[in-house]
Amino acid sequence: MLRGKELDQAIENELQLMLLEGYDKSPISHKSVHDRLVARKHISGGLSTLSNLKRKSLISRYIAEQIDVC
């Protein structure tokens, strides 16, 4: 399981992939990012793993960027 900066980088990598895949295939949400990280065995904890301010802001930024692309 990843923690700290390694987890932050895995989250950003996943967000970049989701952005490339597009809204129709991979709509970005906190839950969808969490599900993908669990599936890749990067994390095993609950959704609260992504709830610190830095991670929430990062995910929100990518949500906004994906919406802008649509």
C-alpha cells in the first residue's frame, strides 16, 4: 500500500489517465478515483484516505478540467 508522496503521485497519475480516457468512459469523482486505487491495490482504506485538503483539491481540480474539456 502506498502512503504520503507516493500515494499523492499515484492519485495524480490515475487522474491523468481518467482525463485522457474522457468523461464518457471515466468520469472523475472522489469515489471513482478511490475505486480505481483500491482495484490497483494502491490503497485498502476507505474513501477518507482521499479526504485531506491537498488530495481533495487535486481531485476537484481534475474534475473541473474534465468538465471544461467536454
